[in-house]
Amino acid sequence: MFGYSGTNAQTIHHATQSRPATMPSIFPVPVSMELGKGSIVLGRSVVLIATPETEAETVGLVRNALVLAGVESITVAKQLPQHPDGPHIVMGTTGATIVRTALAKSGAVQDSSTEGYTIAGTVMGNGALITLAGHDADGLFHAAQTFRQLAQRKVIPALLIKDHPAMPIRGTIEGFYGKPWSMSDREKHLGFLATVKANTYIYSPKDDPYARDRWREDYPAATLAALGRLVAVAKRNHINFVYAISPGPTVCFSDPADLHHMERKFAALRSIGVHSFYVALDDIEYTKWNCDLDKTTFGPSGAEAAGIAQAKLLNALQANIKKNDPAAPPLIMVPTEYYDAKETPYKAALRKNLDSQIVVQWTGTDVVPPAISVPDARAATKAFGRKTLLWDNYPVNDYGESAGRLLLAPYVKREAGLSGELAGILSNPMNQEAPSRVAVTGVVAFAWNDKGYDAARIWLAAARELAGGDEQATAALLTFFDTQHMAPTFGSQPWQVQAPKMKALLDGVRDAIANGDVTARHEALARLRQYAAAFTNAPDIIRAGTVDTSFALDARPWLDAMQLWGRALQLTAAGLEAADNGNAAAGRYFASAVQLAAAAAAIHTIPGATRVGGPIRIADGVLDVFVADAPKLIAVDSMESVIRTSEK
């Protein structure tokens, strides 16, 4: 990629010079990426120079990328030669002399932002120098993730990348109701988060009894050990593991014993490597006290008194965290009034009394907001007295309006410039971990570079990543994603429409038939037949093994239903073509299509997998309507009688 090896190095060099240099596609989109002179090819051997403080996981990430790129020999060195022969990769933080020297040789200036990095690739005669320079260890890890993407290209231009995140907090909060993820799911998710340059995972499953209903009780030793292993995975992936406790339904805010219970719980988690903590006070009754002591301490119950009481407890916890772990990040909390930015007695009390270091989460203009603008976030800053950490309830599917759905639309309708008004963004994912990655990729990419964010390209990148780079599998996934494009809200109006690509195609068929032009009709029906075949085949392609197997497992009933709907669409297309030819057999095709559609509509979600189960939805309102309407689009003599006979 960046250099050459062996006796054919000069030949490779000249061959690549004649090719036009093209800008690589990197996600999240870097802040700055410039093409240099010449194109660069990886040979069979590479010299790797990693500074002593470089973490083994970061070196391993680069090594693995090289092996996947076809490099057979990786030689370790400590010094940079004056004239590299073949590709030399230097990696380390910018505090190391050799890294600064390597950057200077490429004429590059380091990115000096927290978590920032610089990648400089320069052709040097028959060799090349590639420098991966992190402002800190996190930045170097992000540089390695970008190099992993670069190494997937056969030929890549010499270039200079300077990059850093726009928002300091980026990632997910496992905050949904229903079946929590397994520890295996969480480990996979942490590995995925690393690939998209996230840095935060909040452990807050609503159905963990020791974090909510039985929060005063200690974790069993085996559960604590399992959490410890998860914390270690997070650390290797440069993800801040945040432990959340949800005491709200039963806590006595003024009782020293309850404060002690929380401090003891945090101490136990600190013993397994957790340094970040969170208190969830969402979805609770806050206009009545849980104990008489709170009434004595804070007076009659009410919104304002609740804000004061919560602030008192949270401030004490923040002080205890700093006492025991001075370098720990600030405590995070989600308030009882966690959406909108309207001035209320509760928000005013929280704003006035809460320690200014404590981070406050906010879900936007609603529980599931259709859009979030810069003025919206600015209003939240004013209401809570600090920049808020956005808890974006997408793609979570634990509420009634999302029943039967996977939420796979791209992440949109969040305004560029929000990085100036937010402390960060955390996505609340689905009970299905692997399908959640589609939307989470967009959420994290937006948080990394909101001003350079391109929703359509990130959506494609998410599909390609799940597909392992296979183009056929990527296309199959995108076809499936389109059937799960509808993003509901808590109201009747969704914030993203269902199956826009399918709808455009089916509307084109309707229009061609309605216009009466024979050629246009034949062409439209041919497109429909081709699309229906691809649609029907997509589930088998997704299940074939190229796509991440966890995705196919999580999406099993949706894929089963999609295949039946695909066969129904194929029969519908056959019926329309038969009708177009004046063949009364069209009725039998349509009748069989209706039967398959009914079978598809009868498939339900996996019992217990999601809090709100129900019939699987596949492009509902688009595909089902077309299959039902098709027999009415082209009239054929005796067709109605054939349909009636077939349905008996």
C-alpha cells in the first residue's frame, strides 16, 4: 500500500505512478485529508517501528491489518533509516522523538487535540514512510483503526490525515427495557465500537436486578467477575466502561444508609477496573417520597423538592468518587425530566443545586425526537445549566410503536453544528445487538465529525462492514435495511418513512401501467421482476456466512418473513405480466401471492427477545399495499372469477 519490497519494488513504483490517485473513503470522515504525490502499494514485507509506550493492542491492530492486506513478513526495528528501502511504518504518540522526526520527514504537523491523530504517508524513492502519530494513546488507537480501513485498498495515494473528534463523549448506553444483552453480545459490541472510534459504553440494562430493583444488594461473585472481564475488553478497545445504577423507584435521598449502599456498590465496581459511574433517575415517580425522612428533610413532595433532593445525593456521590479516584471522570446522571428544554421547577432546582461537574443527559425535544437542531441543544444548555450529553433513543425498539420492527434507517435529522452545544451523543440501541450497529455507526460518525457527516455514505459503510466487504452481501443488506427504514416516535407520525427505495420502484410500476404506454409498461414490469428476484434471494445471501453471523441470528424472523414476502412479490410480478398478456391465469398468481403474504404477516418476533413483541413488519404500508392492489391495476377477462375460484 504505502511501499514496496523485494526486487520488483521499482517496477511496482512506476506502475502505480501512472494510475490516478483517488481519495480513500474513511469513516467516520476525518477532519482533514489531503492527497500527496504518488500512489503507494504494500509489498510482501514491511518494517514496523513502534515506540516502547505503544500498547500491544494497538500494535496488534496494525499487524492484523497488514496480514489481511497480504503482507507476509513484518520486521521489527527501533531506528528509522535515512533512506527507507520498502515500506516503514512508525507508530507512537507525538511525545516520542522518533515519531516527531518521522512527521517532519513527511512535512506533517501533528494534530494536538485530545484523542487526535495524524497519519502521514510519503513515497521515498523505492520505499515509503508511513507515520501513525497519536496525540495520546487513544488517538494512536484511532489512527490504527483508520489504517485498518486504508489497508483494505490495493492501491492508495500518499496522503496526510489530521483528525480528532468533535464531541468528547461518543458511544452507546445499554439502557433499553426487556431482555438485556448477553456478555458475549457486549464483548462483540465493544469490539465494534472501537472500529467506529467510539469511546463510551454505559452499562445500564433496565432488567439487571442488582442495578435497579435490588440495587442495595451486592453482586454475586460470579456476576462481578463476568463484569470485570467485560471491563477488561472495554479497556483493550479504548472504551470507557461506565457503570449505571438506577435507585430511583425506592431510594431515600436523605438517608445516609442509601448513600452508603451506592458508595459500596461503586467501590465493588472500582475493584474490577471501573472508573466512571452513572445514576439513572429516569422513568420514576418524583412527586411523592419513598420515605418519611425525605419529607422531613425536604418538605412536601413535588417537582422542585425532587430536584433539590436528587442534587444533594448526586453531589455527595460525586465528592466520594473524587475522594477515592481523583482522576475519575465526572459522575453522569439522567434526570427525571429528561426530555424537552422547557423551564420547570424541577429543572430550575437541578440547575441551581447540582454540582457543575456532573454531566446531565437529555433525550432531545421528546423521548424519541423527530429532529434535533442547534437551537434545541442550546435551549437544553440553558435549562440544565451545562452542555448536555444527548441520549438519543435511536435505534431502540422497546416501545409499542416499534413492535415488530428492526430500526435500520440511516441516522439523520440531527443538525450539523450540534458539537458546539453538546457534551456528546450516546445511542440507545436495540435488544438486537448486531442490527443495532447500522444506526450506531451513524450516531458515532456524527459525533466524531458532525460537520462532515454524510448519512447515505455512512449507511453504506455500515452495510459493507457487516458484509465483510463483500459487494453482493452489501447489496442484500441494503435491500433488507430498506424494509426496516421506518423510524417511529411515541406519536402517530414516524420521523423516517418506510421503504423509500422500494416505494419509488413500485410507484414507477403503478405509473407505467397507468400511463398506458406498452414499452414503458414492459420495462417497468421487467424491473419489478428483477427486483423481486433480488429481494427474495437477499435473506439467503445474508444467512450464507459472509455477513456477520450475529446479524443473521438476531434478524432471523425478519429474514424469514422477507423471503415469503419476496415470493409473494415474484408471484405478483408474474400475475401482472400474465394480465398484461391477457392471460386469465394471472388470477392464480395473485391468489397465491395473497396466501404467501398472509403467511409472512403471521410470523412473530422471537418470544422474549424484545419487550414489545408482535407480528414482523416488512416494508409495511408499501409492499403489502402493492400486493393487495396489483389485481386491480390491469383488467383481464374472467380474472376476478379465477381469483374467487382460487381462494376457495
